[in-house]
Amino acid sequence: ARRSGEPLAEGASPIEIEFCHISYWATIGYQLNRPSGRPLRLRLVRKRILHDVCGVLRPGTLTAIMGPSGSGKTTLLELLGGHAPRGAFAGSRMINGVRYPRAAQYDGVMRGQGYVAQRDSAFFAPLTVWETIAYTAALRLPAKMSTHDKMAHAAAALRDVELTGVAAARVGGGDAGDGISGGQARRLSIALELLQSSAALLLDEPTSGLDASTSMRIAQ
């Protein structure tokens, strides 16, 4: 059994993420405050985004976090994915039943998993779709893996998100408005995270800009 705070082994699978009594307060500004008879002080102004949220993400399942706009879905996903936004939070986050004593330890483990943010990755416009994923594979996959295997992983990721047909297209996205579409850019962001075959993959609005049939295939 692992001790509390011990990192996961490389490539460990599967993992279960459990969160209990998560509350989060965002810092929205500062306010000058002068208590009676005391010097002027600057006080943080915070707004509660999450309140006492509990749940579990089980291995081998697809779990959806649903709610109206502004309800804190992105904030919760960032906390679970180890990308905690600036602010204050309370509660516990566990991986395979292990509670990490420091938030930085949990964040460090989860940053090794797949995470697709709500905004697409900052692509280098002059590169093609294939060059983007090939260079990412060369840099992010283990050094002990051969170049041939890295490129095979890249090609498989493109097939998974159905971007093989535009592999030679420039990513673009500059002022000229050329390049791949927003939906294709979204799928490219997902493909970059599929490269590592992580034990967990967290996606924020993964179907934005996609039609219904493509959304279904991505979910599958």
C-alpha cells in the first residue's frame, strides 16, 4: 500500500479521484477598511464559487459535471485536475483513497494526467496539424521511447479525433483568419492530451464547436 503523499508510479492505471466537502472562494478585489481607532487596512474581497461539493470519479467510466453557466463547473474541474485557480479552497481531494497532506502534492500528481482546458492550446500558427502533434509527441513522450513509436502514437491520436484528413493543413488562427476551424482546433487540443495515454483525462467543454455526431464519437 502507498503511504499518504507518495506519488503514483509512472503510467499507473486505473485511478479513482474522490473529493469531499470542496468549497472555493475567488478573490475578486480589495477593499479599504478602517476599523474604529485603527489604521487604514486593505482587506481581500472574496466570492464563494463552490460550497460543500462531494463526488467521485471512478476508473473506466465517463463522468459529466453539469450545471448552469457560472455555477463553478470549470473551477471544480481545475481543482480536481491540479490546476487550482488563485483563491482559497477547503475540503479534501483523494487519489485511490489517499489523502495528500499538502495541496501541492495532489496538484503535482494530477498535472501528470491529461487535462484539456476550456480554451484551446496556444498553437504555433505556421505549423501543420501533423507537425504540431509530432513535435509535441517528440517532446512529451518518454525519452526511452523510439522516434518510430512516438510518431505512431501521434498518428493514432489524430485518428482518434478524426483529424487525419487535415494533417497537412496549417493550424493558422492568425489575423488572416486562415487555418483549421474552431472545432478542429478543439479536437487537436484533445489529441495532444491523448498522446500520453494517461490514467485519467479531464476535459472542460470538450464538445464546444463540434456537431452532434462528432461530439458522440469524441465521447466514445
